[in-house]
Amino acid sequence: MLDIPGIGRTKLFAILRELGVLQRGLEFNLPMQKYINAGYFTVIAVPFYIGEKVIYHTVTRVTAAGIEFIRRTLDNHGYIPKCLAN
């Protein structure tokens, strides 16, 4: 959705971790709570069944405001070429 040359999913996640938007460690790639509270992301728990055992996996969703936040953050840190910046 961002359509920024040279920045795919993996690189985007690395940049957002580097900028402190996403967590590192055990909660890898989950957004920091302040960005959830700001309405940029939502996190849901999805059940994953292994036989009769249920394990919950977290899934992060980006809101429309979050897309704009990410684009603005990347632009402010020089990741978007000036010819593509709004």
C-alpha cells in the first residue's frame, strides 16, 4: 500500500523496529503500546489449534491512520525519495 521503491515488507519491518515503532524480542513486530493507543494499529489474538490444544497467535493490523503515520514517519527519516513525498 505504501508503494515505496526498495522498501518491501521485510525491510519495512526492520525500519519500524529500528525507529521504535515495532517491538523487538519476545513480542517481535508487535507495535509499541503508544502507537496502538494512538489508533495506528490494532492487535488481535487468533486461535491456532494443534489437536485439542489451543495456542493464540497475535496478528497486527494497520489502520488507515496507521498507513499515513508510517508514510509520514518514513518521510521524516529520509526513507522516501523527495520525488515521491507528498
